[in-house]
Amino acid sequence: MKNKITRRNFINGTLMATGALILPFGCRNGTVLEALDPLFYPPALTGLRGSHPGSNTHAHSRAWNKKSDWGSTTKLMEEYDLIVVGGGISGLSAAYFFQQEHGKNKKVLILDNHDDFGGHAKRNEHTIDGQFRLGHGGSQSIEEAKDISEVVHALFKDLGIELERFNTAYDKDFYKRNNLGAVTYFNKDTFGEDKVVRHPYCNHPNYIEGIIMGEKLSNEDAAQQAPLSAKGKEQLLRVLNGGLHTIDVPKAELEDYIRSHSYFDYLKNNLGVDDPGVLRMARHSALDWGSTGADIMSIETAKTCGAMGFAPKTIYHEDDPNIYHFPDGNASVARALVKKMIPDVAEGNGAEELVLAKFKYAQLDKSSNAVRIRLNSTVVNVQHGGDPQDSRDVFVDYINDNKSYQVKGKNVVMACYNMMIPHIVQGLPKAQEAALRLQSKCPLIYTTVGLRNWKAIKEMEIGMAMSPGNMHQSLFMDYPVSIGGYEYTKTPKDPCVIQMVSCPYGETIGAPAIEQYREARHKMLSLQFKDYEDEIRAHLSGMLPKELFDFDRDVESITVNRWAHGYTVSGGGDSVKKGRQPFGRITIANCDSGPSASMKVAIDMASRAVKELA
Ligand SMILES: Cc1cc2nc3c(=O)[nH]c(=O)nc-3n(C[C@H](O)[C@H](O)[C@H](O)COP(=O)(O)OP(=O)(O)OC[C@H]3O[C@@H](n4cnc5c(N)ncnc54)[C@H](O)[C@@H]3O)c2cc1C
């Protein structure tokens, strides 16, 4: 298995390097893509993806070391009506809206530091025993799809996204038919034995539409089966049977109380929990719902996020279930946008028809395109040609293949991470800079694993496993969606993709969120693929029965999508509005400017940013 992963990475890495080498020096356009081998195809790359190695290097040099000397800069003879910094859903939408507003002949350049477009909306392809399987490497579903703005609604219509299609495309009965539920895997290193208990001990898995929640075990049996000391089991039961009724506060004050008091204090003081195993289960039980571990949540947030001890509840409204998921997640939305703007990039029309389409990456940056997408290009400097208030030009410097290039635009939309903007845009008012710096993002890892079969998973009745002792604190059978000719795995004998989710927290329980993010980000980026592979090996081998699962035999491919800057975490107060103010010919998009870790918001913010351009 290891050899296969290494070989695939090697092949694709070689093609990329070749593309870079054959570029003539001082050429008119600095694109690697136009020179790329047509076989270059990032969605099929495995290994370390998401913020893949090298993608953040120049941005970090700029932000951390204030690097400004990038060697001689090639001034390209390219001029655009709009330059977009960031090729995520927001940047792609901004390009689309700009053309809608000003005409299809308007020239737009989209620059992104990654080797694929879509930003967090990342497509992961796996080929397992000759069968094709898809997974999502980040932005996964159109959440609360019926609650969308007119802008998003109109865009979905243009892109051929028909929400009703998911009523049948999402196989709601899949989990029940296969008896797959929410379980918890306790690993030997942390809990003394490898054990799967058929109970989630929290509400988290409930967001998977159709999954069997904890109905298989009573709270008493679930507490008894947890591999904890007698005292730990007794404390765990107290938490499971706990809830707001155990808080001795007059009813009228309860709301204020739970907003202002810590969940961990509630566990310790109200319920007398001090067992490290129970506290560990609690800390990891809300996973990514609140962008932090439950150790630093208020009782109110922990309850909303379904942390341990709060009764299972329906997360999504029953009229608006969590079924709006393409097999590659929201990457399908990104692909449909790209296809609209660069028609030659793929065969097929509309998101559904494009599910199986192989995109031709060499088409993205053709000089004949009105819209060009230039990948592997980190923007390091954005500056008006004169006084921002009456300048007609903006100069954008970016680094591609370690060389510095400059392009000129009449307008710029910054659709990148908002906290990066003060490091790039020259001359911003100090108050705006300070506001932008406050916008943060929490780190996340979404790993997709290609399995030859899911016989062992079926045997253990795992729809989703919470794994409080592991780096990936949960894993689940990918959403059961068949659409656009793509067929979800049919029987346990068939290949499938499982999704593993890691919300890396800091070592120090209770440390402030920003400190935990920083520590976790550094650790995430310092680990090698082998470290992740070892964790996945130990995780799956400890959880699944040896008679049915052998890691080297059954795991075909692993794609670790590291997002050092994942979900938007707002700076709070009026910092978001102050930060996103237009500045001369530059406006600000990205879901951070919403602020919300949401594709819908990313689109709405793109629309606003385009309207703000004079
Ligand atoms: C793991 C994960 C799961 C998620 N799941 C969901 C979900 O299910 N549903 C949902 O609605 N939302 C989800 N989100 C939120 C997600 O952020 C949005 O859905 C959406 O994809 C954000 O799009 P964006 O364009 O605003 O930002 P991004 O996708 O982050 O795009 C910004 C792009 O700008 C690039 N960039 C940054 N700096 C520079 C620079 N200096 N030069 C060039 N490029 C630069 C970035 O690398 C990135 O590619 C998820 C996010 C993560 C991380």
C-alpha cells in the first residue's frame, strides 16, 4: 500500500516539476499550467493534500518574516479588468458575478497558491481495484440548503444544481439497511484496551442523515461497557443522565448562567467528574461543531454542539435535512463555476453532469480565455498605481515556481483568508488592518481513505465511530450519494471511501483557542505523511476485527487534507465589517468577511465584493 501511494505522488510530482522546467525565462506569461503535461490532474493525487507541501511557504515567509525581496520581478504584459486573489468558492463566484455584471468579454485572472482550484472545496479521487470512488477533502455539503439568499439561489440555477435531486440521490435508508450506527472506538494506548461500544456518548454523529444513533444501548449499559475504572463508569453515567436540570439556578437565570459558565466547570463542579478518561471523551465530543474542543466551551455552546451529556437532538430541520452533498462535496460547485467560465475545461453541463468529468487543467490558464485560473501562485503584494482613491490600476505581485511576477488589474477582489490581507495589501488604513488581523481560522484535517471493501466496518456496525483517543477523532462511511452517473458503494464486498476527521487541539486543556490553534497548526504541518499513515494504520487495525481487516491488504489509498486555516473564526464585535471595507479599487470577499465557515456565505460575500467595485 505504501509503495502505491508513494508511486502515485512521485508520478504527479514529476509532471509538475517538468512543467515548471520547460518554461522559457522572461516569457510573456508566467504560468506553469500552460506548459503542463496534460496528464497533470490534482484531484487524483494522494498523500498530503489540502494545504499541500509548499502551498503555504511564500505566504508564511511574507506573514512571519515580512519577506519583501523576491528577486527580480517579471512584469507580465497582461492586463485584467479584474484580478481575484484566492480561487476558492468565493473567488470563483466573484469572477463569475463580475462577468455577469460587466460582460462576458471582461478579462479576469484568478490567482491561487494551491495546485488545484476550489480552496476548501477539494475533490479527492480514489481508484480502488479499478473502481472509481470520490470523497471530499474539505467543504462537504450545502448546509441548510433551503435557507439560501437570492444570490445563491440564482447561482445554483445557473450551475444546474437542483436541490430536489438529492431527495433520491442521497440514500437515506443506507445506514438502517446495513445496520450501521454511531459507535465509539476506545484505543488501547489511551484507554487500556481496544474496544468498540455501540454508543456515541454524544450527539455529534447525528448530522449524518439516516445514521442509527445510540438507540442500541441504554445509558447504563453504555457506561458499563466503556473501558474506564468503576469510578469512571459511574461518572460517565452521571454525565449521560445529566443536563440542564442538574443546574441549581432559578429558571429565569438559567439562560444567562449557561452562557457565562464553562462546560468543563459544569462537569467538574456540578457533576463531580475528575476521571481523565471521561474528561477526554467530553473534550473531544463536540469535534468541529464549535471550532474548539469542549474544554473551552460555555455550557450553552457545548449543548448546541451536542457535546457529551446533552440529549441527542435533530441538528437539521426535518424539512431541510443534511442530504445536499455531491460525491466530492462542494468541489462540484467549484467545478461547475469553472466550467461556466472556461467552457473547454471539461465535457458536460451543470454540476450533476460534471460529477464524473475529468477536467483538463491545461485549459485553465490559456491566453485565449476571458477568465484565467493560475494555480501555484501565491500573491505577496497588492498595490494601487497611485493614490487609492483615484488610481486606475492595481499591481499584483505573485510567486510561481519561486519566481516573482507582476500583473496589472483595473480592480482586485481579495477572496483569500482575510487575516492574510494586511500582509499583502499596501497602504490599508491602520484600523482596517487591525480588524483584519483579528479574523482567524481553526485547523482541521479531513482524510479520505480508499478501502478495498467494508466487510469489517459492516461487521462492527459502524456508520460513524467517535474515537476520543485518536488523532482522527471520528470516521464515517462517506455519504451515500449516487448522482450524475456516479454510483455509491453497493455491498460490503465493494470498494468504498471512508472519511476521517481530525480537529487538532493544543496539549494544554483549557488554553485559549488562538493558542491551541497555533500549536495545533504547527504540529499538523510538521508531521510527515508517514506519521499520518501510522496513525490511520493503528486506528483502523485497533478498531476492526483482525479476521476481516488487514491494513496492508485492504487500504488502497490515503489522502490527508490538512487545513492549517480551516473554519472561519470571527474576530468578533464589528471587526468583520471594519475589515471588509472597500479600499480604493480593492474589495474583500471570502467567507471570513461574512463571517461564517459556509459556502453560502462565501458566495454572498463574493456578490457584495463585486457590487462594491466602483
Ligand atoms: C474541512 C472543512 C470542511 C468544511 N465543510 C463545510 C460544509 O460542509 N459546508 C459549508 O458550507 N462550508 C464548509 N466549510 C467552510 C468553507 O470554508 C466554505 O464552504 C468555502 O469553501 C469557503 O470558500 P472561500 O472561497 O471563502 O475560502 P477558501 O476555500 O479558503 O478559498 C480561499 C483561497 O484563497 C487562497 N489564498 C490564501 N492566501 C492566498 C494568497 N496570498 N495568494 C493566493 N491565494 C491565496 C487559499 O489558499 C484558498 O485556496 C468547510 C471548511 C473546511 C476547512
